[in-house]
Amino acid sequence: MKIIFIGTSSGAGKTTISALYCRYLYRKGIKVTPFKASNLSLNSYVTKNGKEIGMGQAFQAWASNIEPTEDMNPVLLKPSGNNTIQLILRGEPFMDISEQNPIDTKMVMEKVCESFDRLSKEYDAVVCEGSGSPVELNLMDRDLANLRMLRERSIPAILIGDIERGGVFAAIYGTWRLIPDKQKHLLKGFIINRFRGDSSILKSGIEKIEKLTGMKCLGVMPYLNLKFPEEDSMSDIGGELKGSDVRSAFMNNLDCLIEAATENGLDLDHINMIAKN
Amino acid sequence: MDNITKKVEEEIKKGYIGSNHECPYHPSHFTGQDCTFCYCPFYPCNDNQLGQMIISRREKEIWACTYCLFIHRPEVAKFIMSEINRLGITTSKDPRMQDIFLETKKRFFHIGKALMILGATSDAGKSITVAAICRLLHRRGYLVSPFKSQNMSLNSKVTAKGSEIAMIQVLQSKAAGLKNPDHHMNPILLKPKGDTVSQVMVEGEPFGDYNVEDYYNKFVPGPGKEIVRKNIDFLKERYDVVVMEGAGSPAEINIYDQDIANMRAAEIADANCILVVNTEWGGSFAYAVGTVELIPEIDRKRIKGIILNNIRGDPKKIEDGARLLESIIGIPVIGIIPHIKLDLPSEDSEAFRGMHTKGNGKIIVSVIKFPRIANFTDLDPLFMEDTTVKFISNPEELKGSDVIILPGTKNTIDDLLWMRANGLETAISELKGKIPILGICGGYQMMGKYLKDPAGIEGKVPQTLEGMGFFDNITEWNEYKKKVIQDNGIMIETGEPITGYEIHMGLSTIVEKPLFEIDRYSSKENEGSVREKDLTFGTYLHGVFDKPAFRKYFLSFVKHDGKYVEIKNPRDYDELLEDNINILADGFEKGLNIEKIIDIAGVKR
Ligand code: SF4
């Protein structure tokens, strides 16, 4: 099984929904691992054997009840000021990227795919997370975590749009629209995140997007005032985190969210079907 | 009437004077106004496109010129005076004045144009874009008004006429150089009461409570559209450009036909539109494409430009993307705006996101984050001082506070009960006399001895509650009525000027030493309460920190690490806003093709 959750913007909720799905599969007794090809974040975690990865993947690994490893986030980009970015490759500092010293995308992508393949062999399910938006017109050729990953390994994708700031239909439709036609068939569905109130008001809009794009709406996630690890460098969305042990507090929050999401009709069976293809 | 005739005769004798900066009331209407005719030589013109007939307090019909700016347009005043001189007219009673009026109106009166700023998301930066464009057009000599048909906001202000409108339209009208923001600029104001119910204010007055469904199904197709039409038409008659602000995203296709804040308003106003996209969160190209393409063709044609806003890093890096975007949607990118650091009050949604901590100064100001908190922009001037403002909602977070502020609330009783239940009330009471505690509006009502609500107007059931007991004041809700009024006066302690405004249900009987003396029509009125030895302060005045007087006085009671704090910035908050509006406009000017905006607005000269 494999699937990738792609956000229409930073902070759309990819990390949390990926973690949610990891946890759900783990609870069903499926051997599952998270994966994010590339992460732009200052927020990192050091694994038991001393490798540095994004905090989000550590959290997702715990949700899957496994130990985080460097394969789960082979590329970690840490902004280090002065227009340079430190590249952590498979958990080790590799180079400082700058305009004069660009990244060798091909080599890096090979490493990324190696990691992905290793995980695919070892686990029954690989739950991937995209990075930022997949359709930044000025960056699309340099993007590793989204379309590149989709293409290289034919991973079916689910878009996640954040409704809190408004314009969620535009975000989902616009993202679909800008994804190259060759990859459009991999976009299977979308999820509307952080909704407050009675979701029946969205119905006509959802139906229209389904018709326009052929993607299926897999659920409307309720807004809950719960804190989860920050997804990209940008987002601190606040929320409650109770308990002294952060890790178990996160798991607690995640369990609450799974419950609320299923009650609200998040179609996990359908997501399974997509992931199995 | 005779009095006016005499004044006009004097004006004619004096001749053309342009702007009169000597006048203590200058500018009474807008920056750059012409003051030649402080009294209008055409009064009463009886022309409804300029003034209006109203019923006076003595129930007589009188001609009112409150919203007329025509006579203060420099080109108009100049022309009238030259005509008066040419014809040798000495008094407004001269019958030829009527001809001059008709000729002036024919030459200079025109219905203005509307330009609409849409946002791809609620925090796209529409409000500040409107403010920036208002200022840039104002700088070029246009008479500009902001407009937002429907605003959902917890932060409102009171106009000179005692109408309630959204805070942000007041700020934008300041950017437009206007002195008297009025209710036409925000004819529908929604004040959220809970997750789904809002109080709907129409033209500055309470209209009724609506839930989401009824609002869209009953209010909008009923009175809503007409309200928008009436007010936009009114503004177009008086201004060269009305810069309209959309609400949320214009592409919410589930409520598209009921949305009177975006494309319907643009249609009513016959406005061309500009779409602003915030690049900060990524996905901006998708938002732009999606927004444009989900809008039905007939409305889409109005969108004439895209602004990519809030770019961090080198704006050049986004240019390739911008060109690609243009080729996909066929609409030019007319602005690439860098992130601009500003001290301006922000739109609600942004403010809520950031509502943990603001600033990083020494003085720790703990603001109680009531579940129904309102008018929290009251606190913004505190950022001029060395403060960190923390929004807190439980007793543990009070630790380390140097000051506590109980802000305004949409519901005093419910929020007091909330504090009572979660222990905040006790925790705050234990700090009485140790650190300064200030209540504003609802927070002030809570600090009194009793809150009496015999008819269940404020609370859900009829009840009398004990207050926090910091003051012996008693607040009562005896009728469903709101007090909405601007206040000007002095600080009693120092005699320095103070301004503010009141918006509240419930009236208080004040028995404490007052803080302020407020000017009323023909009398003075005491306001506020203070017990210096308890370090407790209370006032109904929103915006109480805007003028330096109270900020200085209040902070002089504050200690940090056992030492009294220094007051850094005894400036008027208004001046700071003015500076920031200029910084904003300068920032936009760099990345925005303003000639193109003028073109799109349809007001090229
Ligand atoms: S409405 Fe304007 S033009 Fe007419 S009388 Fe009043 S000030 Fe003069």
C-alpha cells in the first residue's frame, strides 16, 4: 500500500492527516511507515542512531508505533540564514546550498528513491507526505517531495485543503488544474480540513469540484483545538497540548482527532482502496 | 439662514483662499480640502446627489450637508470664486448664483468609479491593500472612500454620528485622508455572537440576530442587496473612487449566489476587480488560478489584475512564476509586493491566529482572552511601549504578569461566569493591590459589585450576579439597548486630552473616583473608576490608550522586577498609524503598477 497526502499550501494539515492515517493502519494491524521525501524545517528530531530528520516524521513514526529512521525523511533542508540552506541527506549534514552552490537534484532524487524503496520492502504500507504546495510555478522543476515523487513511484495522491482561511474550493481546484496532465490521474481525492460548523453547507461546492476534477471528496475534517507538531517552517497554529510527556500528549490528541474525523465521515475505507492500487 | 448669508458675504470679500491650515478644525473633511467656502454659497442647494433633507432634533426639516465634499474640492471652489468675481457677485442671495451652481455641477460633478479588491483567502491582505491604494490615490489628488459591503468583525468603532462600523474601514478612511468615516463605508457589520449566530448591524445600527442559514437565505436576498446598492451609490456620488474590499474568498461556490460581499457587490457597483493572493503560505498560484476559474465567466471578466502579496525573500524570484500565471489565466500580475513590517491593527482572522503573545518588551501585560472577547485592538497602542502582551485563558498563565487587563466582551455575564468557573477570577482577586488591573467596557462591568439582569437581556436567564467587587459600581441591563457614542474629554488627574468611544449594553451606576471628564452637548460627564491604593482601574472607553495621557498615567503604576517602568513613547497612536500608513503605501508603490490601477479603476485623467 502506498499513498501521498499533498497540501494546497503550507499548514494545510498534511503532517497531521498523514499521522492520522498511519495510526489508523497501525491499529488495523498493518505494518506502516511514514515517508516525506523532503522537508523544509528548522524543527528536527535526532533518531536513536544519531540521524537528523524532520520532527513531523518522528511524530508519524510514533503514530505507526515504530522508531523513526533517516529513511523516513531522506532530505531535510534547514534554512541557515544568508540565503543558504543546509542539506541534511539521509540524516547527515551533506552541504550548504546557495545560489552559487546549487543542489544536484538527480543525485539527491536517487537517494530519496532508495530510501522509499527500502521502506516499501520493509513495510506493508508507506504513507507519504508532500511538501508545501505542489504547484509553485516558479519552483516546480526543483520540487522533490510532490510531483517528482508521484511520478517516480506512481503514488496515488490525496489533496488536503485548509478551509480556515477561506478559498478552499479555489485551492483544491487550482492545485488540480496546475498539476501536469500526465500526473492528474494520480490525484484520487481531496479532504477539506479544519471546518467549523455544519458541513452540509459545503455540499453543492464539493459536488461541483468532484464533477470538475473527477476527484472524490473523502471527508471534511472538523476543526479541533489540538496541537500537533509543526508541519513546515511557517506554521504554528496553536492549540491545546496537555500532559507532561509531549510524545504521549501528541498521541492522545491524534486519537481524539481520529475519533472526531470518523464521526464526521472521513472515508478511511475509500482511502484504503486508493492506497491499495 | 441669515447668519450663513452673512458668512458667505465675508467669504466672497476674502476671495479664494485654498486650504486654511490656520483653522483649528482643519482639515474638517479631508486632507487637501479647499476651505474657501466653509459656508456654502449655494445653501440650501436641495440637490440629493450632494446633501440631504433630514429631520432635526426639533423635528423640523432641514437641509444637511454632512456628507457633501463637493464644495471643498479645490477645482470646484476655484471655479465658483472666479465666476463670482467675473460676474461681480457680492452675496449668495444674487439670483445668478443658481446659474453658477448649475454650471459648476455640470462641469465638475461626476459619479465616481468603484474598484474592488478581492482576496483569494480571508487573510490575503485585502484590508491593507485597500488602505494602501486609498493612500496612493489620495496622494495623487483623488477623492477616495473605502467600502466593504459586509464585514464580519469583533473590532468596531463609532462614527461621529454614533454609528458602529468595522475598525478596519475607519483605518482605511484615514488612509484615504478622510476625517469623518461614516456608516456608508461599511453598511453591514456582522458581530459574531457564537459559532453560528451573529448580530447584524445595518448602517451602523443593530438590525437583528441571524444564524448563518437565515442570513444567507433571508437577509441577503431580502434587504441585503438593496442596502449594498444604496450605500455604494451614495459613495459614488461623492467620491472619485470607491475602493471596495471583498470578504473572504469570492470563489466560495457553495454560497456563490448569496454572497453579497464579493462579485455581487462588484456587479452592483459596476466595479473592476483586482485579486490579491497572499504568498506567505505557499500555493498562491493554485489559489489564483482556482479563484479566477471557479468564478463564472460573466463575473470573471471584471477581474483585471492580480497582486501577489507579502513576499518574503527576493521578489524577483517569483517573477517567472508570475509570467506563467499570466499566460494561464490571461490576467496580468500588476503587483508583486514584498512583506512590509507594519504596526497596524490586523484583520480579525490574523489577529486570532496570533493571539498568544505579541511584542517582546519587558512589561508583561496579561490580557484575559475571554471566549467572547471583543474590541481587542484597544490594546494595540501598548505595543508602542516596552511591553509583551499575552492573551491568557487560565490561572496558571497569570504567573509573571506585571499588569492585568480585562478587555471588552460580547457578553459580560457569560464571560464573568467563565472566569468564575476556571479559577481566573480568584487568581486575579489575589493580585489586587499588588499589580495594576484595568477593566475596559465588559471587563469594567465585571469589576463592579453587582450585575443585575432582571429580564435576562445579557445572560440567558434573568439573574443578579455578584461582580468581582473591585468597585462598588452596579451595572444593570434594563432594556435591549446599546449605548454607542464617541467620547472626547480630559483626564481629570492631568487635564490632558483623551478620546475614545463606547459600545455597550447595560448601564452602570458609578460611585467611585472617576478618571475622565467627557464633553457632552451642553454638559460634562464623569467617566471611569479608580482606586489608586488597590491599583484598580476601569473605563467604558474603547481606544483609551490611543492618546498618550492615559497610557502614561496607567503605566506609571506598573512595576517590573520591583522597579517602576519607564514610559518610552508618549506619542499619539494616531500619529503612529499615520506613519505606518505611509510606510505601507511606500512599500506598495515599489511593487505595484499604480498607473495600471488608475486605469483599471477607470479614472485616468
Ligand atoms: S449639499 Fe453641498 S453644495 Fe449643497 S448646500 Fe450643502 S454644502 Fe452646498
